[in-house]
Amino acid sequence: MGVIRRQGISITIIMVLGLGLGFLNRVWLYPAYIGAEALGLVQWLFACLSVATMVGNLGLDNIITRYYPRYEKQPEVFFSFTALYALVGVLLSILAFFLLKPFVLSSFSNEASSSLASQYYWLIYVGVFFYIVNDSLITYCKSLLKGAVTVFFNDFFQRLLVLALILLYWFGFISLSTLIILEVLNFAVILFFILAYMRSIGSLPLSFKGLQIFRSEQFKEIVNFGAYASFGRLGVILFNRLDILMVAAFINFEATGIYVIFVTISNLVYIPQQSFISVVAPLVAEASAKEDIGSIEAINKRTALNLLFVSGFVFLGIVVNIDNLVELIGRAEYREGISICWYLGIALLFSIACGVNSPILLNSPYFRLDLFAKIASGVIAVALNYFLIPEMGYTGAALGTAIVLVLLNCLLSGYIYLKMGIHSFSWNMLKVLVILLLLMVANSFLPAIEGVILDSIYRTAVLGGLYLALGWGWKVSGDLRFGG
């Protein structure tokens, strides 16, 4: 358990640092020094690669996690199998995107964006190989309890390379076209370092022995499990990535870039829950195994309240600083995107208040609902975006996503309450919302001071300090009281 805990802490720290670098690159440097159109094009390519990976992964990451313990004493067999399985997935993804190319390019309403997509479409064929292989190797290393180093390369070092590319472009050493190509292909560098690391620890046992799993009776079981896992990812990808694809298709890459900037800012609200879910899920699983519904409800209520308070603090920081951030970027035309932060921020706070629905469902007899609900939410999001983006532009995509988030969590929370008689809500959540509303109103009365950075520091210090003080004084949660 000590090894697992150390790995978990190391991975969390690396991911937080990586998120900070990604935020710097995507929210400030790209829009300020390169432009929204280039950012939109790159993010469209990454969205395509995410969809391609969902198709070509074939549930491999879940397969590795589940079946590695069974083949732990035969690493050359299992590793070779995963390598061959990944190669099949890569070929299927490339074939799918090759066949879809005419449809994808014809879906653009903007001729300039369609031309750019056509110019860089080849990067999808190349990039999908690195995406799928890196994903499977990182999962494999986590099964070996050696995940921290590979996560460092994929989540931190990769973003450090992007920062280096942006600086090289800024100083005139590379062209914009070279920047875009190298940003996608820098995953080749990550693959090289991951393979070198795996070889250094003696965990790269390539051979053709993996073919015996393809011929075994267990192969059908593995494929069925992988297919089920792939469908689970389908809803997530539809929900998280197709909005980017649809904004690009219905408007243009510049609008996509602006949309991505404010979605990135909004997603800061959700980071506390993302970071904490890996801690909560085993506790829920343990309580579920004992059929201890009372403990599950206690974990759910306590987690939801504490995370709502923390995420509320983040949301307050976004609200009071968003105007200054837009001014710091120096692009007045981005101001329209501020509404994205409101739509998504409020929806994400509601989602957090609804608790840890997925871990509860996945560890219950009703686990299939989580899969169906996520697929349905992705389909509904696509339908809403189809109508809202032409009417409202990229803010319509944010509104559609927000609506689906609320509907999804209402469905899951309602189902859990009907079947298990538990929910995440408490009266103290109203205290959090009251504090948030009071301080957002107070923000409009604070006098501005000269300099956007100084003004942001001053607003964050005053209102953030009041938020923490009111939460402590009003006894929002015993876990959040200073000094225990």
C-alpha cells in the first residue's frame, strides 16, 4: 500500500503541474502570441485524435488493468499481446479516418477552415499511432506500479515541449506550420522516452508469444470486455470532444480557439473532483462490497459538500478575474466567450453537488446505467449543439454542454435515490451558495485598481479571504475548519 500511495501522490503532483503548464500554454501564450485560429486548428486535430483513439483503443487500457494480474508471471506473453492488439487498433483507426475524410472535410461551413483541415489531415494518420501506443504503455506501467515516470513524460514533459515550441515560434526560429506539425508529433518524443524508460527497468519483453492469447479461449472474453469498455469511453468522448469538432464545422477554427480557451478556464472548477475521485472510488467499492449503504451515503454527502466548497472557491476566482484575464490576453473580441465560463461553471458546480454518482453506480448492481447514461448524454449533446451553435455561436455549444451536464446528474442522482435511497445533498450546501452569491455581488462594488495583475491579486485576496472566513465562521463543514 505504501508503494501505491507514493505512486498516487507522485502522479497527482505531476498532473497538477502539467495542468498548470497546459493552462499557461492554452489560455495565455497561444491566444496572446499565436492566435485563436491556430489554437482552434490544433485542438481540432487533438479532438480527432481522441475520437480515433476511442475507436482504435478497443478498450485496451481497461483490458491491461483487468488482465495484467492474470499474466503477471508471463510478461512477455501479455506485453506482446497488448502490442499486437494496439497495432490492430491503430490500423482500424487510420482506415476509419481515411474513409471518413470526404465527410469530415465537407462538414465545414467555412472554406478557409476546410482548407486548413485538409492541409493538416495527414497528422491524424500519424498521430493516432503515438496516441494509442502511448496510452497503452502508460496504463501498462501503472499496472507495474511504475506509472509516475510515464505520466511525467505524457502529462508534464509533453506540455513543456509545447511551451518550448511556442517560444521558438515567438522568437522566429520556426514557422507557424512547423509549430502545428511538431505540436502533434511531439508525442513521438514522448513515446521514445517511455520506451527507453521501460527498457531501463527491464519491462519491454517483445516477442511473438502474445499470439497464443489470440488463439486462446479467453480471447473472446477479453474482446467482449474491451468492447464494453470502449462503449463506456464513447459517451465520454462524445461529451468532451464533439463540441470542439462541431464548433469548428459550424463556424471556423478561430471560434474553436476562443471556445477552447474559455472551456479550459471553466474546467478548473472540476479539477478538485477529478483529483479526489481516485481516493473516493476505493472507499465506495469497499462499502459496496459490504453492502453498507449508510457508509456510501456518508462518503457521498461529505465528499460532495467539501468539493462544492473547494470548487466554489475556484469558481469565485474565475468570476472575479475573468475580465482582467481577457484584458491581459489583449484580445477584446474574446470578451464574448466570458459567458462560456458562466454556463459551464454553474453546471459543473451542480454536477459536483450531485456527488460521486459514477463510482456508486459502477460498484452496484445498476452499473450498466452509468454506461447508457453517458452514451445518451453524448448523443443529446450532439443534438443540442446542432441547433444551438447556428443560433448562438460557440456560446451555444457551452449552453448545450451545460444542459446535458445538469440532465445527466439529475438522472443519475434520481436513479440512485430511487434504487438505494441515498443522495448527496445537505443544507450546508445552501450556505456555500449563499456565500458565493454574496461575494459575487460584493465584487461589483470593489473599486478597481490600476494594473490588471495587481487588481486580480487584490480581488482574489479580499474575496478569497472572505470566502474562507465565512465558510469557517458559518461552519460549512467540519473538514474545512482551520486547525481541525
